[in-house]
Amino acid sequence: MLTDLFLEKRKTAIPVAHVAGVLSEICVPLAGRCILRLQMGDDSIENSDALMIEFELCISLIFKPLRHHLNTGMSAISDGNLSSIWKSVLSVLEELLREDSPSLDSNERQPSLPVNLKATMNQLVNEHLQNAISVLIAAGVLLSEGYSKASEDISFITWESVGRMGIPESAVVEWRQQALHES
């Protein structure tokens, strides 16, 4: 239901600036924390199917509104709105995909998630990231190189962040080549 609200499946339209603020400041970070909680072992979830359903809902809240708004018209999303949402997404993904194990606040529980299930989650996150990067490249937003090392340059921010995620260098090179050919 929350994702539907951001995808404008209801009759009322929400101003893009409000959507961007809520997504970048509340929804995306909350979904990221929920995924970390799932990966650290959530005693309230009874089986791996229920865990994956919860995971898919969280991933959907991170990526679907972003892709929807990118696909329905870049003119409706100002650079500042897009930048704030994308920075939030990248921040969450860095936390999820970094090499060392995540921690939730001061709680130092060991992950009780089976290794293969966590690997499946990471693969799904990678696929969603790749899709989002492809959409940003196709829209002409993401370039192979950033123009400056400024915090507002989406290309620079993206490539720096992806480098910290542990994404294989071959994938990053492929994405940058795609961006180079699209421009």
C-alpha cells in the first residue's frame, strides 16, 4: 500500500518534492534498516519464505518509486529531488553490500541467516541496483565520469558509492561503458 502511494496508483497526486523528501528521508532508510534486521535474524519471522516476502517488500520500497518516477517523466523530477533520493538509495545499498557484516545500533548479534539466503538477498539487491543504474544511464542522468567531485554530481556520487559496495570491478566497468555509449 505504501509503495502504491508513491507510484500514484491512487487518484490523488502528491507533489514530487514531498515524495522525494519522504522517500529519501524516511522510506528508503527505514526499508534499509528493515533489511538489516532481517539479515541479522528476526525471531518474529517463522520461515525463509516469509523472510523473503518481507525482503521483497523492502526492496520494492527502495527501488520501485525511484524507477517509476524516472520512467514516467524526468521533467517532473528536479535534479535536487532525484539527487536526494538516489543518495539515500546508495547509502542504504552501501550498508547492505559492504564486505563486513552489518550491525544494528549497539546490538551485536551474530547473523542467524543462512549464508545461501543472504547471498540470494545480495544478488537481488545487485540486480535492482543494475536495473536502476541502467535506467539512470538511459535517461542521460548517469554519465561514465562525473564532471566534478561535488556532492551534487550524481555520476561522481554513484561511481564512488558503487566502489565501496564491493561490486566486482568488471560490472562497474561494464556500467561505465554503457554510460559512455549512451551519451
